[in-house]
Amino acid sequence: MSYVLVIAHSRETIDGLHAYLGGMGIESHGMRALGDVGRVPATATGVVVFPDDFDAGAVVAVLRSLRDARPGLLIVLVTGAPQRFHEVLASDPRGGSIVALPKPAFGWTILDAIRKHAESRSV
């Protein structure tokens, strides 16, 4: 089973995605701050970040830390400005472990990214 951490400033965003993912058999937990990379549970298979309400520099720093600390972790960015994160996306050494989805991204689009990542790791 997959476990996903959702990071968003909006409680409604977290609650909505949590409810959708739970209905599809994916456990999730939400955080309303970028926080420390160490707070991402070891059991997490993915992190969904809604970065637009956070400082871009802080988001980039967290993405780099996550990528370095957790090589197998899927990071999904749901953003209205993917160009703000181009540098991190382009420097993804594993290709595909950081995915940017344009806003608005529906729950099934996020779920598809999570499932695709899980399938690629089980092959």
C-alpha cells in the first residue's frame, strides 16, 4: 500500500486530497508547512506539494533535501508556475522522481502519478 504526505497551506486542499486518496486505498497525512525533511515518514512512498503559497527558494531547498535524502520517493508538485521549479526538475538525476502537474490538477491526475511511480518501482 502507498502512503503519501500532502504539503499545502490550505487545510481544504489537504482534506480534499486526503479524502480522495483514502477512498482510492492510499493512506495520506497532511502538513501545512514545508517543515523539515526529517518529518517525512520513512514509510512515505510519495509527497504531494502545493508550492504556490510558499517561498519558492524554501520549496527548492526542501525539494533538493528530499531528493537527496530519499532517492526512491516520488515528489509531485501541483503548481500554477512550474517554471519556478525548472532548475530542480531539470536536475532530477533519476528522471521522473519529481513530477510537476499544472494547476488545477484533479485527484485522479495525482493518483495516476502515484500509481505510475509505484508500478515503475515494482518492475
